[in-house]
Amino acid sequence: MAPQLHDSSRPSSFILRLPPSVRRRIYLYLGLARWDGLPILFDLDGPLPRWRWVPIRGLLLSCRLIYGEASALLYSSNRFVIHYRHAREDGNDGAEPSLQPLRNLTASSLASLANLKIVLSQTSCHYRSEEEAGGKCCDDIRDNMGSHGARYCQQHHTNDHDRPLRSSHSTAGPMLDEWLQTANYLSSRISPGNLRLSLVCDIDHEEAGMDTATRVIAPLSLLPKLRDCDLRLCKSPSPELTRIARNAALQACRRPEPPPSSSSLRLLNLPRELRLRILEYTDLVTPWREVMWTRLEPGYRYPAEGCYPRDDCPCPSKYPWHHGCQFRGCYHQTRIFMDYEIYHGSIGCFCRLRHAAFSSASACICWAPPTPLFIICRALSEDAKFVFFSLNRFVVSDTLAHFHPCKAFNLFATIPWPEDYFRFIRTAQYLEAQPPRAYPAERFAASHFLREVVPADCLGYLRFLELIFPPYNYMCWPDDGHPAMQDWIETIDWANNKIRSRGLTLRLTMSGLLRMGPDHPDGRQEVSEAQGIEVLAGYDRILKPLARLGGDDGFAQFYADFAWPWKWTKWAREKYRAMGPWREPDGGEAWLKSKEDALNERAERFILGDRYERLSATKTKKEERAWTREHRIYA
């Protein structure tokens, strides 16, 4: 048998003899990308876990062909982040900050690069590690936790935050020069239309001004066309900086705004009926047709969080409210699989409501009041007011705690905040803290809303109004002589001839929560008979002035949703358990429900009078309230 000659054209390595599709599966097994297609977050200037780095490094050093395939998969399938300030493991940073690790990437790697975030300066969290990247924006932590949330952020994210960039800082010039040099390096190496670039540079807009913002966005003009661009120029919202970010992002993606058409039909030339119909399809009507207002937050708020659906895994269609899930919390992405929520890293917070930011990929579609529609001209402003106030349900909370409509008090500001939340709620300071001994405000939030927030000429447009009173204890319901009660009576008298009661549905909610603590009523398990009667008297004092609205015609509909004060006492819970299965007609749940139904019927009869029987017969099922899906109540 003649000896075979060596075929120099045949690869000597076994892996190179495999089809490209099989080699790709090997790369996936070694961790270059995820099987489910979700990106992995890599920090170009941070430590890489040894279990991930060893196989990747071995592949990239094996041979030229494998390097080309592996690097193309690595850089096209994952997200990469680099901070101008170096990663610090021990709190000390010995090296000069730079973007050099990004410029160390080869031309072929940059040609495959699909997702890159450059953080020049950030004053709220844009994380380096994949484990943290699914977390919330620091501003959201503060919104949910109040002042103690800010302390939590300071304790946990100190090394991640920078000071707002000022032009007077000695670091501003070198940083922007480094960014310009890096953009120039990328300009000839990234593939046109392939890269999504996210840039974060939080400037101090009061001191630095627009000149610094212009220097930040100028290097973008050197880059070829980007697939998408996310820009954030300030942690605080700023209309001018947002406009600059928007224009720069659209220009970087080569998406110039179309010139206005001179032949287009002007909206004001249409009949008013058509104009109103068109405005119904704008942001004047929120996705869940519900708007919340509290005296502790400026402006109107979209009340529910939703579940953040992904295009490849939408929300379950059996639930009617999921349409609105996409319009909140753009920084946070969730994937639903078999009724489980799987969180994965987001690109970071580029929310237009929280920051001076813009995303060309529409990463932020959070609802915000469409202010421009109210200021274009007088005629269109009147139409916009009519649509906004008549087609949305307005929820007004009397909460004295930040953000949560069913928390009565906010005492967290005076209590030390340990690192662990569960340690916090078990501290002696928390458990021993007491709420105020009297109603601690001069006015109800409802009075402020009707008098100062809604324009007087728009009160007649309201079609649905819900007033929420949180679970105050028996001492904190104002008595008849309290200034808040006097103001409430005067407000009702003032609004009597301005509100069209015949077209208004009113819901009065006296909420209750099972949890204990200083932000909720104290001693809920020990409410005596006299104390519970005081709570019911507080309900009545707020309820009775409402009967003056509307005269004989009254409201179109009235709902009462009152919490029975003794629901959480030990004797009530014992009877609840002793009455058998909860779902049985004569079980504990039915017994508790009967107590609250009696309270609600009494209140509704008082307001509706002789019309109660007729309206009860035609009463439709209570519509699902969006705010209750975010703030669960036990009322």
C-alpha cells in the first residue's frame, strides 16, 4: 500500500475540521455567549471571573481562524461597558483614568462590536458587573425608600458615583480629550450601522452650562452611522439638555427629523369633534387611563409599575392590563418564562423622566404629561384639558409618606439605616418609633388638589375621582375643629358649583395594611372598641361634607371602600380562623367581608340617598384600579 502524502491544505487541528455550526456550539458551551441569546455584560476595564476568562482566553490564543470566529461571536452577542475612571477593588485607584482598554481592541473586534457603553461621569448607578446591571436606578431606590433610600445608596454605591462634571474641574479637560481621542480611534474601525453606543456624562448643568454638553457630544460626529444611540447628559431632568441629547443621538444614527410639510392639514382647521378624537390617541390619555397625584411629588404620575414585557416573550394575554406594562420603568427589563420573572441586565437608566437623556431605540417610553399640547395655543389647550381631565381616572392620595399611597407616615428620615433592609425593620429604633399623635398637616391632599392643582374651569371635566386616605391610627384622624377639616368643608362649598356631579363617579378609599411599623398605624392588633369607634368617626367626618356636592342629583356613582378598624385585632383573627375554610359562604373570609360591606353600604346610602337602590341595581363591577397592582392594599 502506497504511503499517503500529507495534505497541507487540510487543517491539522481536529476542531477546525468540524463544520462552523458545530464550532459555534462549542463556543457557546465555553461561555462566549448565552444559549438563550441574552447578552452578557463585560467590563473592559474590570476583573473577569477566572471561570469565564480561562476558556475565552484559551480560545482567542489558539489560532487565527478560531480567534476570528470566537471574537466575532463574543463582541457581536454581548454588551461591553467601560468607565473613564478605573475599576477599583480595594477603594484605591493607582492608575490614571483613561479609555485605553477600549482602544486596545483590535480592528476585527471593533468591527464586530454591537453594544458598547462608555461612562465618562455618572452620579447615579451605571453598573460594571452583570449581577448588578439588572438593579434599579439609584433615583428609583430613593423614590421607593425616601430619605433612607438615599443613605442606602450612599452606603452601597459610594465607589460607583462621581461628582457632576464641571468645566472648572481639573479632570474635565483630560476626560473630554480622552473621549475625543477614543472616538477618533473608533471612527475608522467600527462597522457602519452595527453599533449601539450608550454614552453617560452627567454634567452640572447649572455651572457647566451648554458649552460642556456640546463638547461631550461633539466626538459623535466623527463616528460612522450608529445602529442606535443612548445619551445621558445630566442626572436631573433638564429640557435644554434633553433637547441637545436628542438631536445628537438622532444625528449619530443619521436620522434627521423630517422637515415640516407646508401642505399638511392644520389640526385647528378640523371640527372640534375630530380634534378631540385625535387627541384621545396622544399621551393625554394614559395607557391605563389612570393618573395619580400626591402632595409630596410635583406633577402627575403614572401609578403602576407593570411587568416590563420583552418582544420575544410578551405578557400573558389573559390579563387585560398588560398593555400598559411597557410604559413604566424603562431601566428595568424582565423576561417572563412559565409564570416566573427572569431579570437580566439593562443598558442602564436613560429615562427621560428621571434624567436629561434620550434613546434613539425608544428605550424610554415612560408616560409623562404631554406639556407641549397645553401651551401651543389657547384653542388646542382647551381641547387638551378636556381630553386629559375627562378621560383619565384621577387618584389623589393623602399619604404623608413618600411615594406609597397606603403608608400613613414617613419616619424613616430620623432612623439610622443599616445595610440590610430586614435588619432595619427589626431595629429597636424602628419598632419603638411612634407616629404623630394628631393629624400632622394643615390641609387634606384632596383640598389642595381641587383648589390649586386642577384649574377651576376644568373641575367640570372630571369624570372619575378617587380619594385615598391611608391607615391613620385613631388619634390621627382630625377632629371637627382641626384646620384640615375646616379647610375641607370650605373646599367642598367652593367646588359645589364648579364640579358637574351628575357626570362624576367618586370613590372614597379608607385603606388598611396588615404590616406593622411606624409608617403604618401602631397597635393594629390591640385596637380597642373605643379606638375603633374613633377611626369610624374619622371616616364620617371626611365623608359627610361630600354629601353637599351635586344637590338633589348627586353623583353619577359613588363607591366606598372602607377598612374595618378591628380587622387585624387578635380576637378578629382568631374568629376568622375558627370559622372554617376561608372560601366557604360561612367561612372567616365571608365574615370579614360582611363587616366591610356593611361599612361601605352605610356610606354609599348616606351619599346617594334615595337613589342607592336604583344605582345599586345598575351598578357595574368595580373597574380594576391600576395603582392597587403596585401598592397592594387590604381594605
